[in-house]
Amino acid sequence: MTIKPNKPWGTEVDRPVDLVVVDSDAALAEHLASDDDAPVGLTGGDLFRTLGARPIGDRTTLRAFPLDLMRVRLDCGEAVAAIAHVVVRSPWRRGGWWRGAVSVVMNAEFLGEWDVAPRGHPNDGKVERFDLSAGTSVRQRVAIRGRLPSGTHLPHPSIERRSAQRHLIERDRPVDAWADGRWLGRARRVDIEVLYDAATVHA
């Protein structure tokens, strides 16, 4: 069941004896997509920061957080799992962040030092999508970038925000797609679907 407003999130549990501990969003997504049924603990990454979690260390009790998972498909390729965020932007040879449209889909609140989705929640059954228009000037992009660490980049006339269970990003030319900090490849079409309550992480 996804999170309800004004309800506590997660459950205090005894530390599983077979706990697998990972330290990044990408490693967590890879574990959750594998056939390994061992419970998993998280000690770093953007989702860890979103959870407001403490280091696991030698703690005998942990909090078990139910999570949504993102299923990401480039063009007609095989779907891969993502847990924190997906970024779609121009390749560096065409300007990277600084030229063209940029789309960021967030399940976590943070992307590195940026507070991209202050209202997002990793277990509400949907993900937040932010689209920066292709015509945004470099000067405007610099200003937006300066506001991202404090989460004050919205509202902005060049940024469209929407929240949904599925997002389809389409471009006329191939663009780079990244998930949880790892490069997935180039595609014209990036399909992102939320899988409700698909995972549990201990932190």
C-alpha cells in the first residue's frame, strides 16, 4: 500500500540476519532487480538522503521502508530498474545540460546536491517529472542551477512540473538517458513506469 498523507512511513524491525548492504542508488536498483531475495540495507546515495536515514552501523533495529520502483525502457530495448531518478538530456557534444530540452524524473527528492523534488515521495505511487524547455537561455539555466540546492527553482516559466504513474519522453534526435547516476544509452523515446510498492529497503 502506498503512503497516505499525515501517516508515518516505514516500520521499525529487527535487523535481518542475511541483510545485504549497498551504498548507492544504482547498487540498490541492481539488487532489487536481481533474483536475490535477501533483504537490503542502504547506506548512501540520493534515496538514502531522502529517507533521512542514519548510518546502519551495528544497529540491531532498522526501519523498513516500502518503496516504488521505476521501470525504464529506451526505445524498444529491455527494461531496466531505477530507484531514485532518471535524467534525459542532450549529449555533451550537443551541449549537455546547457542546450536543448532537459527532463528529470524523480522518485527521490535529491539529485546530488540539488533538491529537485521537495514535494516528491518514494512511496506515493507516482514520480515527479520536471521538463526544462529547449529554448531556455544559458543565463536562465545558470540561475536555475543556483537555486536547485535550496529547492527554490520552482515556479519558473521555463520548467513544467507534472506528477504521474507513467511518463513518456520523446525527442526528435537521440538523447542521453541516465538512471541513478549510471548511463543507460541514447534513445529518442524513454518510457518510465512506476511499480507500486515493488521494494523494501532497510535504513
